Amino acid sequence: MTTTTNPAACDLVRLRVEGMHCAGCVGKVETALKQTPGVSGAEVSLTGAMAVVRGSGLDAGALARAVRSTGFEAEPMVRRESLAERREAMERRRRATVRKWRSRVIVGAVVWLPLETLHWFGGMLGVDAHAGAWLWVSVVAATIALVWVGSAFYGSAIRAALSRTTNMDTLVSIGATAAFCLSVANLIRMGIGAHDVPLYFTEAAGLLTLIATGHWLEASMTARAGVALRELLALQPDEVTKVASAEDHEGRAVRTEDVMPGDLVLVRPGERVAVDGEVVRGASALDESVVTGESIPVDRGEGAPVVAGSMNLTGALVVRSTTEGSGTTLARIAEIVLNAQSGKTRIQRLADRVAGVFVPAVLGVAAVTLLVWGLAAGDWVTGIVSATTVLVISCPCALGLATPTAVMVGSGAASRRGILVRTAEALERSASVRAVAFDKTGTLTVGKPRVVQAEDGVLSQAAGIARGSTHPLSVAIVEAARERGLEPARAGNIAETPGVGLAGMIAGRKVEIVSASVAAGRGVGLPPTPEDASVSAVLEGGKLAGVIAFRDEPREEARELIALLRGRGIESHLLSGDREGVVRAIGGRLGIEPGRTHGGLSPTDKVDRVRALAEAGGPGAALAMVGDGINDAAALAEAGANGGVGIAIGTGANVAIESAGVVIPGENLGSLGEILAIGRLTMRTVKQNLALSFVYNTVAIPAAAFGLLGVHGPIIAALAMGLSDVSVLGNSLRLAARLRRPGPVG
């Protein structure tokens, strides 16, 4: 994370923000930051306890003061955190939050449950909980609850009031205070001779205890929902063995974040690779599933690249680092997952706006309830009880939890499958995909040509000339000869001419491998070849000896993926810069309709085609663009800019990956179907959560306002509100359980 305390030239400032515990808190901090001069945008992460502010000429100190004015602690982040520090900070915040709420619940339960039991069953024991010493025990217990358990709610409500706003804790604080003050007033009335007046000391203590229990469950369940990120952060070792040379077998332990490019590190069997780099000594099998999603180990020897987080299974390796210890692939993956879990979807931003006006509206309903009962019905006691019940039962905690818990579960499940969701919005949009535009080479095809037609003698001659070349077609020729068991011809005086081909001497005669266009330019005619193949001519003494046809074969899983998408009602389009005939033939083999294959496209043409497909989808339908090359980067970004999502292949170019909202494993094209299914299930869960929240409040508030809950309305309201929170969290965890099941997501 970049940091800054210089107010003169800052375009990006990151702040550590402490004290937030709900969507309302996040909204207040964002509003305060966006109102600060120079700010063009601000994203506040409840999960990461941080704010990212963008603009021009930003003053980090002024931004921190703006956050403090809302009642939260804030300070500029002065340096980039290591993964170990990030992991420890997250764990520390989780533990502290769970510990604080647990202590409040324990204290509240100790003072409330015995009194609540006597309240309902004291008559069987001959005890009157509202008389004599037991009455004063209730007063003391309620006071303890207000001071100890209620401190968190009152502190939050007071901070909101000082910043001229309200939040969810405003309702809780006013509700508990109203119940306590009503009881004090009735206690005074009892002292001057009144009879049969209700007291709510026990209910006030129970209200705060039950709501605190909801916060405790929320903190515990949120910690469980975020476990995928913490496990991911733990995959990079905190320390690494740095060696002086490739022959050094001992070395010394240093912090991972202290490793710099060019440093040599020793990775023993059973250890995880700590940094991205290149093997300079040794050979081993590595489990790279953390990055690729593939469980099959891969062999890595001298000169091979390795990525941080991979598990070394067999031999010792000496690796030359190509990145800083804090800037590895794993660190970038963790940052992507954190951003996805902390970001906001369109539906979540709508929920935040609703929560922002909900509290003032409820205060108005409570005031009207009090006045109607008091002035119209002449029953101020019922009015106070009903108004108190309205305040308690309408607390929109469930509304604030509805989206972030489901998004955290969905993005975490995707990361466990090797899929990186860069933003929460990309996850949301993936649920609405109704058409997918695919790049061809390297996306639906393996990206590596194979020989599909050649005579053995011609192939043997060509292999003799091509075996020293690294050109993809030369590599394909040599591999094809090896697969057929052919011995490459002995060749000498080999020369490679860019744009022309290869030439060499075999048995005293000049043999050349040239492209079809070069052969045609020399007047050499070629026999018919498959339309979807590329052709090279093998010339001997200037005359045609034979042809070699190449084809970039479709991935094995590509046809299954197209069929899967068709079964879900999702259209597939093929966009490529290759010849129209080749693209049409490949599309036909994969099951893509001829009218949806488009060849001969430049990068600009792809952007135009993506824009047209996005516009043709209509309202509510999103387009996904899937690609892997540098020439796909603009189209990937265009898909995101038009309400869709760019999906990059993990083995593709970095610029393509950076332009996409989702990155899927390079060797598992089927992950595309999984991320679309995860997005659909996640957003279905979000909508279910929001429905639970809105239905609950829609039914509960009128019932409370009309006094249908009776004299025990406040305690019933507290219990019902806690159940609402638990139902939303439980629904999100139900999604988590479903996504943890082995096998494909459906």
C-alpha cells in the first residue's frame, strides 16, 4: 500500500480506520471523505478497516481529521504492510471484536437471565420480582447493563449525534434508554401509591444483551466468512532462507519482505516458495494450485519460473527472486481477494442508501406512534411502550449485513477454486451474464500449433532443419516427428530468415521450409489443404517436396463449456484476428453458430464488437469478454465499462489480467462456468437476505406501532431483531456450505 503524509502532491491516500462495525459506519466515513476538498472518490473497507481515497492535492492529515469528525479513529498508513503484518492485523481486529462483544454478552446474561427467569416463573417459587429487594436488584442489574453492555451502543450513537447523523445504534440506545426511563418514572409512581404499573428494567437489560449477542454472532460469523483470505495470506512464509550463491546449502533466515530482486533463496522439500523467481539450481515437483487451481504437481528445473505460495514437494531448489518479497504474485492475489471482499456492489450501495434514511424515518414513526397513542387515545404509557418497541424492532442491522456477508462468501469460494474476483462489482455482474465473447487463440484453443497433415519423409526432412529453431511452427514440426518416431534428417548450414523461413543442406541438396505466401510468390503451387489450417511448404532444390499443415487445436474442455453455457441460456461469440475461414471452422467444431463467429478483427475492431454486443443485450443483461493476450486488454476493459465483466485467462499477458474484473486459472477453462454460477448463487443469496430484512421490518414496525406486541413489546422486539440478524448470517453461511461441496458449482 502506498503511503503518504505529504499534503502537497498526493493523488492516492490510504487511511487506517478503526471503530467501524456496520454498513452505516462505512457510509458515514465515505460521506465525510468525499466532502473533503480534492477528493474524487473514496472506498471504505469494513473488512480491511481501511479507506482508499483518490483525488488531487490530497492532504492525508485533513482526510484523517474528516474521518475523526464522524467519531472514528483514523491515521494515514505510512508504509506498505507485509503479508504477515496484514494477516496479524486482521486476526488482531477479529479477536478484539469477538472478545469485546463476548464479554458484554456474558455480563449482560449474568445480570439479566436470572431476573428474567424470576419475572416469568417467580410466582411458582413464591417470589415477586417487582417487589421488595428483588425490585432493587432489577434496578441495579439494568443499570449495570446500561453502563457495561450499552457502552458500545451509546458511544456509537453519541459519535453519530456529534457529527449530526444517526446510525443503527441510535435506535438501540434510544430504545433501551426509553425502557429504562419509563421504568424509573413508573417506579416513582409506585412510590406515591400507584398500582399495577409495568416496569421494564429487566427488559432494558435483556434488550441490550440480546442485541449484543447478535453483534457477537455477527463478529464470529464474519470471521468465519473471511477465513479464505486469511488462509491465502498464510500461504506465503514469513521468513525465507537467503543464500550467498547457488552452491550455498545453509544460508540465513531473513524476513520475506526484505528479499529484493536478484537475491538467491533456498527452498527445501516441504517448504513453500516465498517469492516469485527463477530456478538457478536443482529440480523438483511443485504444487502450484494456489495460483493455477490445478492439483497436479508440475516439474520445475533450472531456468523455470516459480511463484510464491507453491509447495515444494521433492528436491531442494535455489531460486533467484524476480520481485520484492512484498510484491509477489501471492501478495497481488491477496490484494485482489481483499478488494473483492471489501468492495461494494450496486445492490449493496442501494442498501447503504436505504439504511442512511431508514433511521430518521423510524424515529419519525416512533414519534407519531407516541403522539397518536398519547393525544388521540389518551394512553401515554402504551404510547411510550409502543414507540420504544418500534425503535427496537426496526434496527436495520440485518439490512447492513445482507450484501457484504454473501459477497465475502462468494469471492472466498472463488479464490479457493483458483478464481480471482478483483472487485465485488465484477462478482455481481457475473450473475447477469447472458452472452460471452471469447478470444480464440490461447483462450478456446491451446495457443500452440500442432501438425495435422504431413508425409513422414517430408516431416523428417523438415525436423532436421527445424530442430534448432524456437519458432512455434518449428517446435510443432519437431514434436510431431518425435511423436511418430521419425529420426530427423541430418542437416547442415541451417539459416533462418525472418518473414521467409528456414533453409539448410540435406544430403547435398538445399531444403527449405517456407510459408504458403512465399511459395506462391515463387510460383510453386500447393495442393488443397484444410480451410482451418495454416500451411508451410517444404521445398527441395526449389521444387515442392510436400506440405505441412498446422492447426491450433481447441482445448479439450472448450466444447463442453460452450454446451454448458448454451444450456444456461447464454450465447457464445468468437472474436479473433485470425482468418474468417479459420475462425468459422473452429467455431463450428466448438458448437458456436456461424453468425456468432467473427474473424480478421484488430484490437480496435474487438472493442467495437464488444460494445455492440453489450448494447444488443438489453437492460439487465451483461456481457462477459474472455481473453488472454495483450490485444484483448482493451476489449476486456470495454466489457467492464459497458456494464459487463472482463475475464482473463491466468496464463495470459499481465496487461490483459490487469484489465479484467475476474481472472480464471489458465489450465481450467471450465472455471468460467463456475464463476458465473458462483455469481448467480451469491446474488440470489443477497436478494434473499435483503428480502428477509425488508419483510421483517415491513411486518414488525406496524405491529409494534399498533401495540400488538403488548406490554412486553420491547423484549419481544429485541429477540426478533436478533433472530433477523441470525437469519441473514445463517443464509450466507448456507451459501458457504453449498460452495464448499466438492465438484462443479451448478
